[in-house]
Amino acid sequence: MKEQVINIALRSITLLAKFSVVILLAKFLSEKELGDYSLVVSFITICVYFVGFEYYINLTRQYLKIKRRKLKTKLLYNQLYFHLLMFTVSTSLLWVVVFIGIIEKEYAVILLILLFFEFLSQEVSRILITFSQTVMSNLVTFIRSGMWVYLLISMYYLDPSSVNLKSIIFLWTIHSALSVFIGLFFMKDQFNLKKIRKPSFRIINYGIKRSIPFFFSTIFYLISINVDKFILKFFYGSSIVGIYTFYFSIINSIYSFIFAGAISIYLPKIINYYNKRNYKLFKSKLRKMQKSSFFILIIFSVFSILLLDFVINLINKDAFDDYKSLLIILLVGLVFNISSQAYHYTLYIMNQDKLLMKASFYSLNIIIISNIITVPLFSIYGAAFSYSLGMLVLFVIKIIYYKKLGELT
């Protein structure tokens, strides 16, 4: 019970930080700096998953099966060798993004350091969960994603001029690094890290093959919800990206609350009932997850609309006031996204990873094509429309795949 309370408390203050950062950065930064920050976040988010390659999914099963530290350590070192290769490739991607002017050159080195620690922190957190150290995992996540936000607030009230894009990225990097060192301390008993082991290409190759469907499904989805910012930057510059980021961050925050308050609670039970072939309870819990998700969605959507004027006045940015209808368009996309979750997790539980990958791929193509056509014509509204259209396509395709499987089985 004590552990559960601590976990809920850590998750809550982390979610609060993620929600607060939307308003805080909109107030602290200019529209251009907010846009640049958004591009940095999008780049880091995509690259973290690129470096990770969803390799952990197969490893989680292996870690749970293996009891000997020597074998677990061998798996860990092979994982690190693979991720080092992917990190090197991501370094090349960063220089491409800098070269074409999407991210400014002055941030290149610090972003490489941030990417390194942000990725390691995520993997450490996952390993801690695997070994049932959930409190430590949530602590690592809080240090990486929440603590620096509260420190940023203190900095602003002590010296407002100290808060800028550079100081924000620096704080984020320091806390990512700190979370890694703390996480490694708590997982040291599971591995023998004193002796460096040679890579086993057989083990690495096996892990890659098992991870490919998960990786492409995830990376297609991540690109689809971030590509609009890069296209807006290309046609209109960072300031318009800053405005779009403000509204899109509200959508992301609502989704975070839905995942924490509904999906993460019901999903383990849904998986368990399916594996036990108790399909009646499986469907019952799936419906409850959807109902809870929509309940949270409606509550937070209504509050977001009602409090929007108050928040815009609070951050004192007149430019945001001209685009309030953007929130409604993005909320429509979020409705389609949440509507697809029941079908998504059903396909996931049924091990239909290739179908999920295809759905994400088709949705991504629609979003890219729609952005290229509509953004030059309708600016920020074209990006919001493209997101909603992409989520609608994703929803429809998942329904089609689900029904086809139903007919076959």
C-alpha cells in the first residue's frame, strides 16, 4: 500500500510538471523560442525511439526468464553495443537537421549530450520496472521529466532573465544525467558491470528481428504527430511553430492524463484476461477502459476550452488569442486517437504487430501529404487539420483490421 501511494504521488507530480510546462514556457519564452523548444523536443523524442529501436520489448521477456547475473549482464552489454551504433546514426541525423536550418547550430553539442542521457534514462527506467522496482522507476522519470520544471519556476521568480531556451535545455540535460546515475545505482545488484563483455552478433541480430515491427509502428506514429512542426518551420519560421506548440501541448497533456488515469490501469488486466482466454472479462475491461478514457477526455477538454481565455491572459501573449479555434480542430483529432485505442490494444494483444505497423505507415503518409498541401495554403490550420485527418485514417484502418481478424477467427 505504501509503495502504491508513493508511485501515485511521483506520477502525479510528474504529470503536473508536464502540464505546467505548457503554460510556463509559453509565458517565459517568446513565440520563436517556444517554437525552437518544440522542435528540440520533437527531435529528441523521435531520436530516443530511433536509438532504442524498441529493442527493450524482447529483452524484457528475457530478463524475466533469466535468473543468473552473468547471463543478464551479457544481454545488457549486447543491448548497449546495439544502442551505441544507433546513437552514432542519430548523430548524423542531427547534423542534417542543423545543416538545413531546422535546429540552430549553437544547440548541436548540448542536444547530443541530452539525447545520450535522455535515452539512457528511459532504458534504465524500463529495466527498473522489469525487476519490479516501480518506485525507483517513477523516481527516475520524475527527475528526468518533472524536477527541472519546478526548479525552472524558482529560477524565474529569482531572476526572470535567467530563463531562456539555453538554460531550459541545460537544466533538462543535467536532470536527465542525474536520473541515469541514480537509476544505475539502484539496478547495480541485477548486473555485474565491472567486467566488459564482447558483443554477440547472434544475440543482437535476434533482438533486432524481434523489434522491427514494434519499432516501425512506434516511429511512424511519432513522426506523424511531430512532422507538422518541421513543415510549419520550413514555410513560416519558428514563431508560428511556437503558437502551434502551445495548443498541441494541451492535447498532449490531456492524452497523458488519459493514459495515466485509464489506459495504464486497465491494460495489464486486459492482457491478463486475454492470455487466460477469458474473453468475456477481456471485453468488459476493454469497454471500461474506453469509457474511462472518454470520461477523462470530456472533462479535460471542457476545462481546456473554458479556461483557455484565462490561460492566454495569464501568459500575456496576444498572438495566441488569434488562434483559439485551433484547439477545437486538434481536439477532434484527439477524439479519433482515443477512439482507436481499444482496437489498437486488441491488435497488440493478438500479436498483430505488422498490422499496427501498416496502420501507422498509412496514417503517416496521409499526414505528410496533407501537411505539404494544406500548410502552404492555410498555415497553422492546415497542420491541425492534417493531424485530425491522420488520426481519423488511423482509427478507420484499425477498425478494418480488427473486423477482418474477427471474421477470420
